[in-house]
Amino acid sequence: MGACMIGWAHSRFGKSEAAGAEELIAEVVGDCLRHADVGPQEIDAIFLGSFNNGFSRQDFQASLVALAVPELRFTPATRVENACATGSAAIHAGIRQIESGRARRVLVVGVEKMTATPTPEVGDILLGASYRKEEAEVEGGFAGVFANIAQAYFQAYGDRRESLARIAAKNHANGMANPYAHMRKAFDFDFCNEVSEKNPIVAGPLRRTDCSLISDGAAAMVIADTDTALTTAPRAVYFRAAEHVNDFLPLSRRSKTSFEGAARAWNSAYERAKVGVADLSFVETHDCFTIAELLEYEAMGLAREGEGHRIIDEGVSAFGGRLPVNPSGGLKSKGHPIGATGVSQHVMAAMQLCGDAGDMQLPRAELAGVFNMGGAAVANYVSILERLK
């Protein structure tokens, strides 16, 4: 028994006037059910992804969904958390519930309210996704963790700051077409490549334009078993693969210059879906920092280790390239509300596959790859999606 996305909704990412997660959830749940043409009584389970970890004093957030749609009052609701891959973890929980036969339709919601928290506190909260015993004192917080990855990579393979600047410029250009994006503002290569008052160093070699944004937002989807989707739903985007591979949490226990867990997740997904990287039409990947996207080119098999820069330098991952990466603008432009990110990535991919991406629409969108990770490539989730209906 397979699983399909049959409807979705997405809030605008950015600095929201919503008071908290409850209000953000309410922005998407009703619209999602309507888009799926599903009544609340037809939802068998709810899975909500929220990192929280101090962003809100209101925890137990899965129980907030029924406040948005009171008819969901007695529907089982569970919160899922897996650092920055929280949204994908919630999706996987929904898929497994369907595969077990315990549900025909599940509602998945991802949400985070981050901007009400002072920036220094945000940095400390996010360090909860690192190994505090060894990494809590890293200068620059989580940006410092990825700065250390970048420095190790540059030492091994050469300075690739220009390639990182090209990734940032690409994703900001793509985000200009995304009505849900936090920052719909183009920054050209020269701006991203130059250290300036408006683009200062954040940590190590990473500039502000190399770092994703602190954002609020929510996204939701309804997932149904394939038979239900094909017979009753208005659309069906099929999970040809949904794979999860974990790696060690401490960076000291693994290589800083490759994302081995991510590569294993991609390879497992290719095997499950019976496809290869050359079959993909586009990818939505986890560019929390530009160095992450560069390493992910290598993990997904686009380039050999140490040669990820060629993918951006030669235009392979551009909107009009052989394999567009982050046509939505990615986390870099769209924003990164932690719990919502994985759900958002899947919604963006489904919109492309259904021809509903508006100004973001690619000329060819037949098979999508989605990569969402928790921590520094610790929890690695890969989906391969195609439209059935």
C-alpha cells in the first residue's frame, strides 16, 4: 500500500503578525482540507511537526490543530520532532500510519514561530540540534558549526566561497518568483561574494548571504493511501520513495567534508524508486547554509566528492539547468521555520509536479527529489515524488 499527497496549503514565510503556533496552524489547516476535498471527519490521524525547544512556552502543539478545525476534536493527534527535519519526520509518521492500514487519510502540519524570540536566544535554541557536549561553545552558534564544515572542505578541496556566492544568488533569484518566500529580493553574485556592511561575515568563511533566515510559517498536507487517492481525490502525488538514514550526532565522529548519511539516504531512495539522479526533473534540498547545498550536490550523486562546485559554476543547478535545485528559492530565500521546512519542501515539489507553481513553474516537472536534514546531516530524509493524477 503506497501513499500520496492529495492536498496542501502553505502560509507566507517571514516575520508573521500571528501571535504563535496556534494562529499559524489555523492559517493552513482549513485551506489544506479544502484543497484535498476532504472533510474533517475523514481524517484518521494528525501528525504535527514542531521543533519548539524554547521558541514557545506553549508546548503539546499537536493538540492545537483541533482548535483551528473543531470537527477534528476527537482525532488522534501526535507531535513529532527531529530537529530541522521535523517536518519530514511528521510526513514519515503519516506515511507509516497509512502503510500499516490504521488510516486512509492523515493530516500533516509543520509549524514554527521563531521571530518573536531574540536572536541570541534563537542561536542557543538551534544549538540543541548539535552535540552540546562538544559543540555548544562553537563561535557563531549553528552557523559556526557549518562554518567549521566549510573550512574543513576548503582545506581539503580548495576555497569555494565564489561557488557559495553563486548558490546564494541562484536561490534568491528563484525566490523572487515564490509568493510564499520570506525574502523576495534578488542579490546578485557580486553582492553575495563580497563582504560588506550589508553582507558581513557571520562565522568563519560564511557571510550573511550564506545563511538561511529566521522565519515564522506553517505548511500542511493530506496524505492518503494510493487506492483512496486515485478513486476519490482531486489529485495524487505519489511517494515513490520516502527514506530516512541517521548518522552520528557529534561531528567529531565522522567526516566534515562529506554528508555520508545523506548520500546513503539518496541511494536508498533511488533503489526504492528504481531511478537515478539523471531521472530527476528537479530537487528541493536543505540549504540551511550554502555549504550544505554544495555538499548535497555530492551526496545526491550529481558530483564526486570535492567537485560539488562544478554543479553551480557550470549552471547545472540553475532554474534552466540540467537539474534545477531549489526552484522555490530554498531555505535561503523562502525561509526556514524549523518545523515547517520539510512539509514546505514537499508542498513546493507537489505544486511543481501538478503544474500549479505559478511563476516558479519549471517547463519539465515529472519526477521530484526532496532532501530535508536534521542537524548537520544527522537525520537525513529523501523523498522521490511523481504525479499519478
